[in-house]
Amino acid sequence: MLLGYPSNHNLKTQLRSGERRLHFYERGEEIPLIAQGIWQVNRGVVQLFKVGALGEETLLGWSQTGNFFGLWFTNLDTFQAKALSDVYLQWFSLEEIENNPNLAQKILTETVTRIRQTEELLAIATLKRIEERLLKLLNLLGAYLGETKEDKIRIKVRFTHQNLADAIGTTRVTVTRLLGDMQKQKLISLDSNRHLLLHFS
């Protein structure tokens, strides 16, 4: 259901950033998408996806700190957003964007990044071998959501095996088996907080 404008009733305001309110959403919570404006991620990671006729999810990308997302960027009727971690968001109305050339330029730059990300996900979806899809997805996660730790890349957000399976169009059981194989080959490992560590790039 589309909402009107953000209000204290449907958005959880927790703190302020300067004069702009920050709205908090817990990990796993769906984020309301409102046609009259867009969100900017202040902290955390948001997963963007569309829902098919049978309820299946197609991954469209991620937004992290500094990125923008919302219905304004898409023509998809079933476009949705979900907090992959605890997130703080800032709201910008379309009127604000139209009257602020610097903000509009920043949004344009971010949009180009999102298009590239979506293109890479589409390219992964065309690969025939599931193993190759998973490897390419992990590389993509490392590029967009990774941080270098010594000689490894740490994925900043915890992904479940089901998250990864949905992203590459396979089953959770298959992803669990493939990740186990990768651990044996020392291509990946987990840190103490169960975040993925990539031993390749």
C-alpha cells in the first residue's frame, strides 16, 4: 500500500541529523515507498527487489550510506525495499530535489551507480552454472558492500543462505553446499560475527 507523506504515524523517527530527521528501520523490516519523494541512506544497507506473481523476489540491488532509492526511480509496480541491517534514512520531497541543483546532481551520480549495479546483477543471472553465479555475486557484494581487512574483503552486512539463493535463482540447500565447498577451498571464511570474508577479489 502506498502512503501519502511521511508522518510520525508510519515512520519511526529516532534522532536528528542537523535539521533533518532520521527515520529508523530494523533489520528485516520493509521500508515504505512513497511516490512524492525519495529516501537517502544515512547509515546501514537496504536491499531493493521486485516481487513476482508467485511471490518470488528478484534482486535489483542495494543502497548503502549516501545512496538514494524510491519509487521515483522505477516503473515497476512491485518494487520494494527491505532493511538488510538496522538503517537510518533521510527523506527528501520531490519539491526539495527540484529546488536544489546540488542535491539533484548528487542523485544523478548515484543513479548511474545503481544502473551499473543492476546491469551486473543481470549479467550474473545469465550465467549457466550456479557455482559461477554465486562466485560472481560474492565478488559483486565485495565490490559494493565490502571493506578490506588485511588481505581479505569483509562483507559488511550478514546475508543468509536464503538471501544469496534468492539473488542467483537457486535453493538455500544448494547455496549452503557451495559455500561449504568454498570454505574447504579456502576461498571464503566467516569472522566472529558470522560476516563473510572473501579470500579472493
